[in-house]
Amino acid sequence: MAETYNGWRNRSTWNVALRICNDEPLYRCAVDFVRRTKNPTYLKFIKGLGLENDRTPDGIHWVSKRLDYKELNRMMRELLH
């Protein structure tokens, strides 16, 4: 059985999802992005904001090999539901 972090693949994936969903300006920006983008993905969103070389306030890289992009893409699509 694989270990998870609060239901996410790992702490890094959980942390960036938490930031997007709980920081109101970032959340609103993400919802707008998903609404106006034909195939919204997490990486397109982060790169569009120019955050690809930055970190969350907790020190997690917004773009990293540690992130589960499939899971983050699903989270982005679910913002409208």
C-alpha cells in the first residue's frame, strides 16, 4: 500500500493544491484560467503566472519532479464542480 499525504500522493503535491484552493486570489485566478482554457493543466497555469521558478510560502517548488501532475491536473478540472 502506497503512503499518501492527506489523501494526496505526497506532501509536495498536497501543498501546492492546498495553496491554490485556499489562497483566494490564486483560487479565483485558477477558476478563471480553467473556465477560459480549452485544455487547462496545472503546468500551463503555473507557467502562465510566471511561478515556475518560485516556491510556495512553505518552500515547495511550484514545478518539481516530486509533484504528481496528473493529480494536480485533475484538481484543476474539478475547480468548476
